[in-house]
Amino acid sequence: MSDAVKISPSILSADFGDLSRAVYVVEEVGADSIHVDVMDGHFVSNLTIGPPVIRSLKRSCTVPLHAHLMVDNPDDSLDWYLDAGVDGVTVHVETTRHLNRALAHAKESGVKAGVSLNPSTPIAALRDVLADADHVLLMSVNPGFGGQSFLRSALRRLDELVALAREMGASPTIEIDGGITAANAPDVVREGARVLIAGNAVFAADDPGAALRELRAAAETGLTARD
């Protein structure tokens, strides 16, 4: 497991009226990637953005752009986001009819491909696909809206995921998304998360750049306890 902790701010909590500026601010202080929550109003009870916005962001973004597809039809719509220029894509195990095929297709297109699980989806659902995933994104809230509180059960689930990966001889990057703050960042890193996706903790702060630096510093304290 990597010793590096990466921070991926989620634009779900950014100012959509000045999105390029919001992204620029966090890039300037070292955001490792930009996380785009794509929601369709069906799989989750919210409607966000689609390929046109991603295509526009790609023109100015200087770090990798990752799309998290919280949609009912990823098998049919995956190419929309690949064509828009994402550097990575994440699909949900709960919605994908042919998960291995979707991951293989994304990789063949030259992007990082991963899978996400909702808080109530068993970690064991990944057993037959873990070797094919570049990353696994564990939701630590029920997806749909920013600003939710972190579910402490995610810590146990991280531990289960690390154990399963070791059992399977797989080494996906482990990501966590939902309610991530400087207060819980050390805990999730200690349990194996290496990419922290944060929306409100960064973009709702008075100084997003300072908030990102604080989050990274807190997360890195969790590296001392486990690996």
C-alpha cells in the first residue's frame, strides 16, 4: 500500500457560478486531482452536471479530472464521460450490469477505472472484480448531497477492504468520499484510505486553499500507525 496521501476536492460543494476559479484555487495549493460528482436524479436524489461541464473544465484543469458516475445507466453512458476527457472514472457496483466489462473498456480508453460502493453494500461484492480495478471508492455517507456527516462504520469497512485486497493479492488505491474533515482524516488514512475526497471541508471554508492544506496535514498524521 502506498505511503502517499492524496486530496481530491469535490466540486459538488464549489461555486458553480465561478467553477474554473474555484478549481484554480485548489490546484494552486496542491490538489492532486479534481473530483466530479455526476448525479442523475435516479440512482441518487440529486441532479448535478454532465459531459459539457467536464469538457469545459478539462480545457483549464491542470491536474487529473475524475468522474464519479452516480447514475443508473453507466453501461450506456460511460463513453460520454470518456469522450469528455476525464482522466479517471468510477462506476457503482450497484448500478453496473457488466462491471468487469465497464472497467476494461475505461482502461482500454487510457483512463484509470474504479468501482464505488454505497455504505450498505457488502465489501464482498468486490471479490470478483477487485483485481480489475485501479481504485475502489468507499462512500462514507449515503450519496446524493454534500455536507453530510461521516458514517463511522466506514472505518470498519476500510479495514475489511484492506483485508480482502490482501487476500486476493490485489492492490487498488483506496479512496473515501463523504463527510471527510481534518478531524476524521487521520482515522481513514490509518485504516487504509489513500485518496481523500472532500467537498464541504474544502470549498465551504472561508479559505479553501488553507482548508486543503489543513486536511492534508491532518491526513498525513494517520500514516504513522499502519502499513
